[in-house]
Amino acid sequence: MTGALRELVKSPVLVAAIFISGIGGTFQYGFHISVLNSPSLFIKELVNSTCQQRYGYSLEPWELSLIWSFIVSIYSVGGLAGTLYAGHLAGAYGRKTTLLLNNVVAICGAVLMLLSKTALSFEMIMVARVLYGINAGVSLTVHTMYILECAPKRLRGMVGVSVASFVSMGKFFGQLLGISEVLGTEERWIWLLAFSGAAGLLQLLTLPFLPESPRYLLLEKADKHGCETALRRLWGAKKDPRPEMEEMLAEHASLKGVKIHRLMDLFLDHNVRWQLLTVIVTFVTLQLCGINAVYLYSFDVFQAAGIAKENLRYAALGTGLCEVSTSIACVLIIESTGKRLLLFRGYLCMAASLALLTLTLYLQDFVSWMPYCSMVIIFIYIVFFSSGPAGVTAPLPGEIFTQSYKPPAFMVACVLNWTGLFLVGMLFPLIVEHMDYFCFLIFFVFCFFSGVFVWFHVPETKNKTVLEITEDFKKMHQKRRHSLQSKLSSVHINNIQTSVCTKL
């Protein structure tokens, strides 16, 4: 057991905060990414039945596909709307209160899902998907902010990775509950889609027992006593919270008179340019790294390897379980490994896996045992994704930006995430149709570029304050700029000397 894990175990309230905020937080986001796969046929049946009974019209296949794509993609629209308001709500009402109110949205969505089949209304499913999207958009932002602000500096990396662990758990539960032995049947699919309401209700009943974010209390509400009380509850009475409170106050003093910045300020301030580029590159690649493509092709690969069609869903559960277990393992190693290493190693190894997967898929028709190689590569790819970018990316804006820039930074990150999810959902089928498995080469480019970017432009954040990380960004790029200027000056002097010698 690592020192960081031992320290975490000694703080039971912090452990409770991780689980309670997670189950109604990013768990919801992951759950809705995977949950529609199982009941898709039943939902399409409901859409067709509704049109036949209401209008006496049977939908053409392309019309049914269009409505289905809209049901899937409208979740991202709701998510984007939730993201745009999340920062404002978290600043105005606090992280804890925002998460509590957000659960009401999930419960309302669950009620609509339960009534949709009885009312014979697929429109209710659409509205519920929008509500679920709003809930996930708010929770993706506020859950990350809340849990990072509750954790001590030494545990911040480990606790931050738990955000991604709950996304993985959500995906896995969406797959697990969707099998026919559980809720993936014609009679029970509405309960499957309403499961988010149960997760929201669980958080609504338990979150009131946890304290508000200490950082929010101290820096935005100027409640020093409330902050100290919250920290002692979260970390235990034996741990002295005053050193980290002094660090928070030092940051607060350095930002005195500086208001919470707007989105435009973030883009115009050259002092945070590299932090902003880091967020843009990592969050764009999170959606365009090919993880959805790999999950889609896993069915074809497993089938080619000889797994019976009726057992493919259980094999798919294996990929989900692989992501969950690796993500949890990442929690244990991140404090000793460091986030920068996990990021660039993850991206570069994912790029190599995608290149090999493209090659093995191409050779499947020529070599009989090649599908087994493809299976192994899929699991290797998932391991590097969930132990690197998936775990490190989500909390990154909260670690590399000061308090005044956090709300717009999280807004940018989540807008990129939801826009990427929407575009992948709408365009990916067309890309596959035209490029087949060569689509992985597109994702290879994104992974390789991001790995190189992190190697050259992102400092390590392990066990560092925001101010220390900001200073590291400045040093890294000032050093590189001075080095480049020196080289240019040297070249210029050499050119002048050559010119003088030529004239002489």
C-alpha cells in the first residue's frame, strides 16, 4: 500500500466524499455513453409504433435511423447547455449545493423515461435525454471542482483520477445492466434508462452530510473558520490543515482584487496561453483518440476470433471491466509515477496500438490467427487509455489554472468534450463507411501529436501548488524561447561574418 493510499484511508470522510460525489457525478456521464446500446432495438420499435398509431405511417429505414441518431446525439446538446451554466452555478451557489440541485434534473429525466413506454411517446425519451445531458454537463464540471478542492495537495492526483474511474464505472454499469439477464429486455428496458434517477436520488440523500468545498469557502466566501472546520472533517482531526490554508491564502493574496475571469479573458491573457493550449489539446484528443472506434470494432474483432454472436455482449463487458480495473489501478500509481509521464506515455503507446491494430485488421483475411492479435491489441489500447489520458485529463484544468481562471477553463474543457462527443456520434458512422478500419489512422495522428505536445510543452504537476505549476510553465517556455533566440542570434552572427569574409 502506497503512502498516499495509506493517508487516504486515514481520511474516511474524504473517501465518502469521493464515492458520494462520484456516483451522482461523472458516473452519470459514463453511464449514458454506453447505456443505449442494449435497448436500441426496443426504442426504435417504440418510435415506429408511435408513428403507426398516431399518424398511421410506417417509417422508412433512413427516417428511423435519423430519429435514432437524434435521440443519441441530443444528449450532447443537453450536456453542452449544462456545461455552459455549471461554472456560474458553482460560483454563485457553491459546489455542494449545485450538485444537490443537479440531482433533481436526473430524477425528472428518469420519471420521463419510465412514462415514455406507457404514453407511447418517443418525444419523452428525447426530453429525458436532454435532461440527462444537462445533469451530466453540470456534474462533469462541478464534481471535478468539488473533489479536487476537498483533497490535500499530496492526494490531489490520486483523487483527481477517481473522476475518470467513475466515468469508466458508469460505462461498465451501462453494459452490465443492459444484458438480457438484468434489465436489457423488452419488459425492463425503461428501468434501465431510468437507473440514473436512482443514482441521483442516492447522492441527494447522502451529499448533505458532507461539507462544502473548503477552497470555495475560503477563497470565494472568505469564511476562514468554515474552511478550517471543513478541512478537519475531511482530512481528520489529527492532520493540521493550516499549512495548506496558508497556501490557499497566498494564492488568494496574489489574486487580491482580481475578479473571476470571463471566457474572453482566458483567451486574451498571454500568461496562461500554454495552460489553455494544454487543455485544448488534451480534451480534443480525449474524444478523437479513437476509443469509441475501438469499442465499435471490438465486436467485429471478437466475432472474427471465433466468439459466438450471442456471447459478444459478454466479451464487450470484458473491455469495460478492463477499463474500470485499469482506471482504479491508475489511482494507486499516479502519485509515484506523475501525470506528465502517464499522459505522454499513454498517448504515444495508444498511437502505436492504433497503428498495429490497423495492420492486424488488414491482415485478418490473409492470416488465420491475426484476429487474436487484434483482440490483444484492443485490450492493450484500453489499458493505456484508461491508465493515462482517461484518468489524467478530466481534473487537469483544476490543477493548472489559478482560482480566478478555473470556471472559464472548465467551461472550455467541457465544451470541447461535449462538442467532440457530438461530432463523433454524428460523423463517425460516415467515416467508418468510407474508410473502414483505416479510420484508425486519423486517430493515430491525434494521439501521436498530443503525446509529442505533452513531452515538449507540459510540466509535471505532481505534489505542486497551482502557483508552482504556473511558474513551471513560464520557466519551460521562457527557457525554450531564450534557447531559440540564442540559436537565431548565432546564425545571424555567422551570416554577418560570412558576408564580411566574402567581401574581404
